[in-house]
Amino acid sequence: MKVLLVYPEMPDSFYAFKHLTSLVGKKAAFPPLGLLTVAAMLPEKWERKLIDLNVKPLLDSDIKWADLVFLSAMNVQEESVRQIVEQCNKNKTKIVAGGPLFTHEHDRFEGIDYFVLNEAEITLPPFLADLEQGNPKPIYQSEEFADISTTPPPQMELINMSDYLYAIVQYSRGCPYLCDFCDVTALFGRKPRTKSAEQIIAELEVINRDGNTQMVLFADDNLIGNKKVLKADLLPALINWRKKINPGFYFATQLTVNLADDEELMQLLLEAKFGNVFIGIETPQEDSLKLSHKNQNLKRNLLETIHKIHKAGFIIAGGFIVGFDTDTDKSFDEMIEFIQESGIPLPIVNVLKAPPGTALFDRMKRENRLSRHFTFSEGETNVIPVMGAEKLKDGFVHVVSNIYPPEHAYKRIITFLKQHEFAKTSTRVKVNYTFSQLYNYAKAIIKLYVFDKDRKYYWKIMAWTFKNKRNHLDLAVLYGMMLYQLRENHKEIVNRLN
């Protein structure tokens, strides 16, 4: 059996980091971890190839080579998915599809032969067994959750890591919280399940031997969802491994704002070299947080909490949402003021959406307020907002126009640099760059600092840092590049919505 694993193209959005990846000579941000893991679950004797459309195009000859095409996707990749399905149908090659896009909405997709939904550790084996017997069913799904301590390591040999900006692993699935707009608990449950520290270190060993990355993303929906296991198992193991191996990369992950409540956990994360964290801040409005059951963000001064996390030594990328039912005309300016005062270098703002499978989706359906199918595009929503669609669109554009352009973003980055301190409990990672990587970074710096129309803002960050915090100069360069990403992302949003 010949299997072609296909990962759809990511559209231009903040999460794709397309402008940043191109700037430093890469083709995509992250490898397709899900498909690489599925590849490892297939029968050993099968031939397999992987094509990531973010790296190279899908040719008819690739499809004709395969007996089956395995397709995995997130909601944001729907447009590319439909093009892939059409291309496979034209070439008469059968498709096996899975991933978050299909798990809740497989009935919206025609032309796909088999749906293997939910977690592949559970639903893929019966499909493979039925396929071997010659009688595969059209849909395989389960309400059970997988024991990921048995999940095989991803088959990294199917990709070229030099194509990617960062590497990726996953330690846990699931989250204990019930934010009504989030589909994580619907997909993966409320009880976080984890791999063993040995599994993760084995995956990191492969990444380290490859030598083509400076950052590894732990693609957990909430890394600190099970603090007890994290502090007892993974973090001590990572710290010990680092002391022995001294790998040339650091870690990033997603977690919740209550990280600030656990000093021991913060220190362990920093010692393990978790420097960059994505946190769902959502909104400074307490009534909106209550409405959406974002309880972990309540009963705290969010600005002070953010500053505490920055001061400890972390760098926050913050998720923000406008368009809650309780939002008013004042909410947009209050959001701008909060984001600028927070010093969060990378604020990611979007409008409220209701993904299928969430409590918000169910409520919007009951209230007859679903306007279209779910999409993740910035500024678009499947919810009919209380304030009206035009007012929400204008308010969203107003927010991003006052935080993304360089004249606003550079001020916020300096605010961050004033707050941030490198952790006293650990030394910084000595990143190992190849000649090619150094060359690409040098070209990027020249492009931004010499030829870019907004170069004065990059120089302002650099000058302030040189004068006040010289040990942060590498961050000044990094966030100069992020200014470029934010600016280009803002242009795309405004062009699309207008």
C-alpha cells in the first residue's frame, strides 16, 4: 500500500507567521505533527510520503503514485482542503480524512471516502483492520479518549526540518477549564492526559540531532492543566536532560494566566527553558469573562498578573477577543489601552467565534444567532453579534489599527523590555546557528534596518535597548522582526475586511 499524507495550506493569518518565515528564509512555521504521528501508526510495510502544501505544491503525479491520500486539517485550512479533495477526486484516488476540521463537521464535505475522526490512536486501528479485510466503513468515530502514553513518536524523517522555522512536540491533551468558546474540551476532554517524560525526551533527541531549529513548541492546549504531573515528571526530566545534553534550542507553549499563582512552577519552567508562552487573556472586561466562563482569569488584576509573568522571565503572546455580548462601544478603546499598558509584544486579536462542539455554539444555535459555518479568519465570525456586525467589524479594525502598526507596537515592546528580566535561576540558551541560518538572519536584519519604510521604529527599539538593557539586544532584534509580521498582518486584515 502506498500512502500520501497531505497537509493543507495555511492561509495568511497571524498564526501562520508567513511573513516572518519568509523574512528569515524558511517555508513554514511548524511541521504537521498530527500527520507525522499518524504516519507512525500505519503498517510498517506500507510506503509513505508526506507533502506539506506550505512547503511545496501538491502535484497530480504525487496523487497518482498513492493508493490512499491521508488528509488532516484544522478549521482555518478549509479552503485548501476543498482544493485538495477536488484534485484527488479528479485523479480518482481515495481520501482518508481526520483532524479537528472534520471531527465536528464531516457532513459538510463531499468527495471524501473515509472519515477517521476524533483521536487516531482509537479510530485508526479499526479502519486499518477493516481496510485489510476489504470492507472499510465511511465513518470511524469514538467518544473515548486515547492513552497517549502509547502514542508512537512522529516520523520526522518524512520532512526536512530546515524548511521550518520551529520544531514541535506534544506532551498533553485536554484542559480542565470550560471556556464556552473553546473546543478543546469537546475534542480532548477535561482531564489532561500526558505522555511520559521519556517519550518527550526521545522526540527532543531527534530534533536536537537534526540541528535545524532554535525553538521547540510544546503544542499543548494548556501545558499546566495537570500541574502535579508536570512538576513531578516532565520538568525535572527536562532540566536534567538539558544539563547533560545542552541542546541549542528553547521551548514555547500554551498555558493559562494562573501560572502567576505558582512560583515553584514558574521557576521550573524557566529552568527547563520555557521562555515564550501563549496565554488567552481574552478581555479586561470581567462581565465578558464571567459570561464565557473564563473563570481562571477572574478575581485578579490582569495587568499586574501579566507584568508579574513578564518580570519573572517569560515572554507572553496574548490572545484577545472582541464581540462578546456584554461588549459596548467603549470596549474597543479599553482593549487598546489594556494591550498597550500590558506590554505584551505579540497580542493576537480576533472576534468572537463559536466553533462546533462548544457551549457557545450550542447557545448561539438555540438563540438562532449562527450566521454561517465556522471560520477562523481574523475579523470574521459565525455569530450574529449583539452590537451588530458592522459595528463589531469597525471596532475590530479600530483595535488592530491601534496596536499592530509599528508606531504603536514599538511603544508596547519597549514597555515589555522595561518589565522583562531574565530568570536568575537559569542561564540563557546558547543557540547553535548554522551558516545558512546566520546568513538568512543577516539578510533579514539588513532588509528591515536599512531598506524598510518603517526602519526608524526598529532602530528606536534597538537604541533604547542598547542604552538601558544591553543583555536584551537579541530580543530587540527579534521584536523588530515581529513588528514587520504585525504590520503585514494588519494590512491583510484591513484589505480583506474592506
